[in-house]
Amino acid sequence: MRRREYVTAVGSSVGAIATTGVGGAQTGTLERVVPAERTTAVRPGDGIGFEIAATPGVEPRATDWQVDGSNEPDVTPADPFYSYTYVTGNPAASGQFDESGTYEVGVTVDGTTITWLVEVTESAPAPPSVDVTCDPGPDATITVRDDIEVTASLADESGALRRLFWQEGRNATYVDSTSLSGATATVTYAISGRDAIWFIGGYPMMAWVACRDGRLSVARTKGPSIAAFRDVTITGTNAPVRAGDDLTVDAEIAIDGDSTYHAFVEAVPELIVGHDPTHVDSETVEVFAGNSETVQLAFTTATVRNTQTFPVRVETRHAASETDVTVIGTDDAESHGHLEVTGLETNAPVTGGEWLEVTATLENTADGPASRDVKLVVGDDPTTVDTQGVIVGAGETTTVTLGYETYPVENDDEFPVYVETSDDTATQPVLVYGRNGDDTGDGGERDEATFAVSITGTNAPVTGGEWLSVTAVVENVGSEPGRHDVQLVVGHSPEVVDTLRVSLNPGQSQRLSLGYETYPVANDDTFPIVVRSPHASDERIVTVHGTG
């Protein structure tokens, strides 16, 4: 019973002939198919096949095959004819007789017996010839998504071809049959790679050919190696990017195959870029058959002056996925796109000295990508406290989060915050609570550290592009230890260009050196510089000579 169930599973998986409803009713009629006549002849040692048409069909175990009245091993309903009977309902068997003579072969079904007289003689016709080939052949490797064709070329000198049986060599299981006639025939069996489980397992395909008088021959062929299919889909990139930055490509690697045969499959996705395709990155990943994994590939873009759009492709040995990306040239960083600030959110109110965080939503409303520096500017005397570079594709939106440590003001302070791009500005008032009146534990007011600032010198004037250095002295004139940021702010549109965090005890001072690389301006430029602490500031006017 166990065998019957196993054969059923294999037969259904390869798309064989549908069963005919075997095993229920008693047999109504039995009719010889092969040999078609009651008497036949075969040479010693040659194969012979037997088949009857049963209406309704029967199961293999419902048949009793005998030779000269006994269950001799000369004839057996073993594979492929056991599974053939199970699928079609036709009792079938095969055998051979090594010694000359006459034999009676019979099959009994539900008390009804049909017999043949087989003369075994050297004068009998030769068995039919059969040659089997496979396309693709045994030296090829295909995937589960490819097709296979197995072709049998048949010939019989007596012109009595009757039936071709296809048998897979993995479990010796019948998969298909074709009726024949005449002296020659060519039969092709087509199947997909994923269904050819015997080729996947390294087993052959067999073709049995039977003549009307029962003469039987068999040939076999090996098939191609069948690999799991390594599929790939690009799921995203970080494009557009600035020229010279890293461009990353995310891809999903999916394995189409049978875990029974393929299990963990190694895939090597490769990143290929450009109109003149160039390999720039690859990664090895193991994926269990039927599952997928995500990989990230990357390369550093060239520092080009003009904006470029080009294809990027991720390939495996079996598949490829492609998309276009844009790299913004150095000359075009500000000329593409239009970046609007469409929303602001903050964590205000905060207490003085705490971090104020501002989140902005940015939308590119133009047809090209937008590469911009986004600034956080605070106060009635506007001061830039944070900057972040972004690139937003045409029609896309993104969010940025900016922030800074607020001044530890004594009293509540309300002031505007601005988020600026070179195209747009949005503003929102925020409240910073004063620290005056904070508990010291004894009911009194808490004394604060107070940092006084004095600029002691600069190396100005300098030429545009050179380093501007500023020296300053910071002194804690308060009555408590403190730790605060001291910033260098430059320009008529104030911008923080350097920051140092300083810790001082009461009465302690420290000399600082701050600085930044000036812009390579074409003409002389004079502007203010400020060194400030949360409590005080000092200002100087400096000149940067133009390079023109």
C-alpha cells in the first residue's frame, strides 16, 4: 500500500496521464492490446511486453500474472508497467525467456483470464530499434524555468510498431505513452526543467517501444543539469546623488527552485553601470531555495561637471534588473530643481540649554533633481545654527531634522526659527523656558556659570580660499562650574563655521583658537566675525582679498 501512494505522488507531479478511476467496479471486459493476437514469437533473451485493455480499469495488485500456470519471474508487472497500470487501468507486464520453447502467459482479473502462447525461437523477428536524445544534452546546464525535449527515434523491420512508453529513471515511474503504427516513428516528450525531477536528481529518461506482437526494446538518455533560477529585482537607489558621492543600489535576490534538490543556493549579483557598461561591484550571497535576500551594491561616482543620467543594472547568471539614476554635476548643484519647505515641526517648548529639534518637509516641485544645503536659522537677529545637504529627485519629497543646543536663558524667550533652502524659507515661533527660579534644593535661586568672551586677534587679511584663524579668551565670571559651546560666527548673513565646547570653573579662563577656510571670492570682501558663548559675544571686522 505504501508503494501505491508513493507512485501516485510522483505521477501527479510530472503531469502524466490522468487516472481512469481504477479499482472500484468489477472488470467488464478484457481485450488484448500487446501482443494483439493470442500467439506470438520472440527470440531467446529479447524483451517482450504484454498489455490488455480493461473496462473499467484495474489496479496493479488486482492482476495475477502467470507463466505456464505458475508465478515465474520470467514475466513481471514491475516498473514501468506497475505505475502504467495504476495510471491507465490497463494491466501490463514485461519479461524475457532465455530458453527456446513455447510458453503460455496469462493474466487473471476478477476471475477472468486472458492468455498468450509465446514461441521463443531464433527465427523470430528482431526487436525494434530505439534511439533517445535529449535537448539540451547531458553536458548543458539549464534552470528550472527552461524547457527540455526528449526525442525517441523508432524503427521495426516488420512494420509492427504499437506503443511507446516514457519512463523516468528516478523511481522507474511511467510518465506518458504514445500509440504507434508502421515501420518508423519519431516521438518527442516536452517538459519544463522544474518538473523533470529525475534529471534534477541525475537520473536518466527511458523510452520503451513495443510492437503489436509484443517485441520490446528500451533505450535511455541522460539530461542536462538543472539549477535553481537566480532572479534579481532592483528595489531602490539613493539617487540622485552629487558627483563624487557614493551611489548605492538595493536589490532583492530570489531563488526559484526546489529546496529538496537545491537547498542553499549561492548567487553573485553584480552591479554594472553606464551606457558603456562597466562592472563596479559584486557580492556573494547564499539564499535558501524558494526564498529571497536583499543586497546593497555601491560605487563612487565620478566628479563630473554636468549632470548625467545613466543606467545601472544588477545581474545574476540568470537574470538582470535595470533602472536609470542621476548624478548631479558640480556645475549644476544649484541650477536643477526647486526645493520648497512645505512643513515644519519642532520639539518646543524646551528649557534653556536643552536641544531644540526642527523637522522640515521638503518638496521638489521642478522637473530636475534639486541639490541644496538646508539651513536652520534662529532668532530675531538671524543666526545659522545647523546645515544639512540634501538631494531630492524631481517631484519627490523628503524630510530633514536639524537642531542645536539652546542658550541657557534666565527668562522665557520666544523667537522665530527658519528653515531655508536657496529656493524657499519657512518660519515658526518657538518658546524656550528660562532657567530662573530652578530649585537648588534649599529653596533659593541657582547660580549659573557665565562665560565672558574677548577676541584677542586674527590673521586677517587673508586671500580667498585661505584659512582665517581667530584667537579668543573665554572666562567663567559666574559662581558655578560650567560647560558651554563657544562659536565662531561669520558674515552679514551669520553662519556658524566653528564650535568648541569649553568647561571652566568659576574664575577660570581659557585661550581658544577657532577658524575656517574662507571662500575663494573673486573680489575683496569685508564682513563681521563674532565669537560668542551663550552669555556674551565679541565682534571684529575682517577683510578677505579677492582672487581675481
